[in-house]
Amino acid sequence: MMQKNTLQILNQNNLPIGAAFLVSDDLLLTCAHVVNAAGSAAGQAVSLRTPSGTEISATVEAWRDEC
């Protein structure tokens, strides 16, 4: 069971490949490698699934791919 502030990030086959965390009403946080695994990148859309099962889309606004 997902927490209400946690969303699944979906790959191109709509399978969950990672998580995103709601940090404000309109801002999610995840790792760059999860966005890569979803087949997305900065400025592109990524598919998400809410805890209720609704699938939505979001745009990757910022990117930091450093260790």
C-alpha cells in the first residue's frame, strides 16, 4: 500500500519502476535514474500512478544528474 504522498513512476509499458514523493501541492521529487528508467528526461513528460490508481502525467522541470 502506497502512502498518500508517494506516487509510482511508470515505464513505457505502464509498469512501476520507481517512486516520486509529493513535497508540495505541485512538486514531486524523485531520482534521475528513475526518470531515465521511465524513458524520460528534463523537459519531457513522465507517467505517474497515484495511490488511488489514477494515472497522470507530469513534466520533468529540473534535473541534477551528479553523484
